[in-house]
Amino acid sequence: MTPEEIEKAQLALERKQLEVDKAVAERDRNFFNRNTGVLISAAVSFAAVVVSLGQVWVTTISKNNELEITTLQRKAEIESQERQKDRELAASEAQRKRELDLSAARFITENRKAIFGGSAEDKEIFARLIPTLFPPEVAAPLLQRLENATTGPGRKIWEDARKTAPNGADSYSPDARFLATVGPDAIRIWDVASGRELRSLNTGSQIVSSVAFSHDGREIVAKAVDGSEDTWDLSTGRLLQKKR
């Protein structure tokens, strides 16, 4: 083909492309004009769906937050009530202990002559009577004080009474496999199934008023009448902590 023919063919192709582009534009314009209402309605519906989903999400978050707040408030109320009960029980126990101590003091004062100046038979009667009249946490320290305040043969009467008097401090482990018993100078750990003594924890001269296993059964805590508290590792018998 000659250059002139090639140029004419290119011009013809360009005109054809323009006609196609014009036809496509006209078709799109006609489609939009015919479906404008449908497209706008669809857009509005989609926006409404988005808004609705957003409201549901916000409502769900709000309800979850309200539930969480209510749960925390209820938990705080329960903990507050439990602390109040603990304080009331502690105050009641302290009041009971004071009344018992006053009763014991009056008992000693009223019977002072027989307890300190009476015969051995008189002392033995009171040595048996004291653990009967008073609970272990009062009887044990009372017998200890009488023992410390007595010299000569009469001292052994109070010593024997203290060692043989029930202490009320025995305690089972949480799984009931072990039993801790309190003696005059040691806490003994027993295997319940076999009745075998497993370990002895030396308490020295302290008068232990109560013993308790930890929740996991790995430690044992002993409280003395003077308010001190010792904690042992049950598996090794090692003293872990002393509180005074």
C-alpha cells in the first residue's frame, strides 16, 4: 500500500473507534437514566443496613459493659459483706476471749488460797477442774502461768495437767489424709490411714492454741496463745516463717 492509502486506513479506524466510544457512552447514559431510582434505593438500603448493624454492635457492646459492671459491683458487694462478717466474727471472738480471761482471773482470785497454799490434793483437784471449766485456749495458758508461778513439788502437778489437758487444736488436712495434733512442745503429723507418725514440728516453749493446714495441704500454720504464728513446710518440716 502507498503511504496515502495507509493514512486513509488509519483515519478510517480512528473514526470507527470514536463511533464505538460514542455508542458505549450513550448506552451507559441511557442505563443510568432508566435505573436511577433503583440505584438510589439500593444505596439507601445499603446505608440503612450499615447503620442498623452499627446500632446492633453498639447495643451489644453496651449490654456487655453493663453486665460486666453489674457483675463487678455484685462481686464487690459480696466481698464487702464477707469482710464485714469476718470483722464481726473477729470482734465477737475477741469479746468472748476477754470474758473468758476475766472469768479465769476471777476463778484464780477466788480460789487463790487453795491453788497456791493448799495441799497437793487441793492442787490436783484444781488441775483437773481447770480444763473442764475453761476451753483449751484459756485453760492451756492458765495452767502454764500456774506452773511458772509455782515452785517445789507442786509445780509438777500443773505441768502434768498442762501436758495431758485437751488442747482442742487438732486439725485434719484438706484431703483428710493427715492429722496434726498439738503436744506440749511439738506438733505431730500423722498418716490417718496407717496411724503412723510422719513428722514432729518443734514448738519449743510456745503454747499452741490452734493449727491449720493451708488450702493446698503443703504448709501448716500454728498460732500460739501470745499471738505469734509459725508456718512450716509439711514435706520437709522446715520452718518457713515466724510472725511475732
